[in-house]
Amino acid sequence: DAKTTQPNSMESNEEEPVHLPCNHSTISGTDYIHWYRQLPSQGPEYVIHGLTSNVNNRMASLAIAEDRKSSTLILHRATLRDAAVYYCILRDVLGYGGSQGNLIFGKGTKLSVKP
Amino acid sequence: GAGVSQSPSNKVTEKGKDVELRCDPISGHTALYWYRQSLGQGLEFLIYFQGNSAPDKSGLPSDRFSAERTGGSVSTLTIQRTQQEDSAVYLCASSLIQRGGYTFGSGTRLTVV
């Protein structure tokens, strides 16, 4: 299965933008890039996903490199509530591969937000 | 229901006892997943259901772990003869289809003493 690499931790100031990077140099043509986050003492929650084009939703934006070997999750204005572990996950759109298209979580990036 | 419901939210059990953890997925979601998360660790995939069938049991750590799903809805994860290393938060998720976005429950915190 294609793997992702994320920094272990990042810090941000409240109300400033945050750019969370993810490297996935072995991504295949049928892999979607998914982002989930896990707030303290909660289960993970879906943030955003994309294939090739940049994506925006009410929570965040996803910028995907032209060669798809990296992507960046952008939180436009960090709040204290955004402090969480952010997971970048590749998921085969066809449901093939060793994981059968199931989400396989890595260690993620722990984001701290300072007031 | 509106979300994925797991019960109990907390369970303390003695080593060697059996435990059952329950997951009520979102109504109509055909796919259901179990994960566990040990303290300070990432999520470990355990098992996946499509309807009542489990095409992927690859993550179950030992034969003490089993899971079933009935009526395409409620799922139960059973751990027999619990050990201290089974202590973790057990998370359930469901999705409308197998390749859809996941909605997670809040988990069951299992402590084996």
C-alpha cells in the first residue's frame, strides 16, 4: 500500500493560517488523498479528500501538487478547537490493494494552536 | 440514529474475563469498521464488514478477538480471556458504501486490570 509521510508535530498561532504537509511519493493513479483529524478524547472525523484538483470545503482546503506526490491541508484561520492530530491517508478508489480500500491510519501530525 | 453510537463508553474488566463491545452504525450505512487505539498510539485496523459479511479480518490480533454483525446493522466485538495488553480505546466507524467517508463513534475505553 502507498504510504504517507507527515511531520510528527506542528505549532500555530490562533487566527493564523496553517499549512499541514503530506508526502506520498508512491501514490498510484487510483489513490484518493484523504484527511481526517482526531480531537482529544474523540474518534477521528473526516476533513476533506481529493484526487487531482485542489478542493475546498467549509473546514479546510486541500492543495495537491501537480505530480500528486505531495499535498497540503490548509486551515485558513486556526482556532483553539483545531488542535488535533491530522491524518493524511491514501485510499484506493477501486477498493483494491492490500487494504481493500479501507482507511489505514499512520501516526499523523499533532497540531498545537497557541492563543 | 444521527451518529455512530458505541456502548459502553467505559469498561473495566478483570484479566481473563470476556467482554462485548457494541456498535450501532448510522442507519443505512452498509460498511462498518472496528479500530483500536492504545494510549498515545495511532489507530490500528481490526475488521471490516460489508453488510453482515467480514471480507477483511486481517487486523484481528489473535483468535481471542471476534466480531459479528447482524441485520446489516449492529455489530459486536468480543474479546475472550482479556489480557492487560487489550487495554485501549475501541473505535467503530460506518460508511454509506465501502469507499465512502467514515463516521466514527466516540469509542469504548477498555481497561483490563
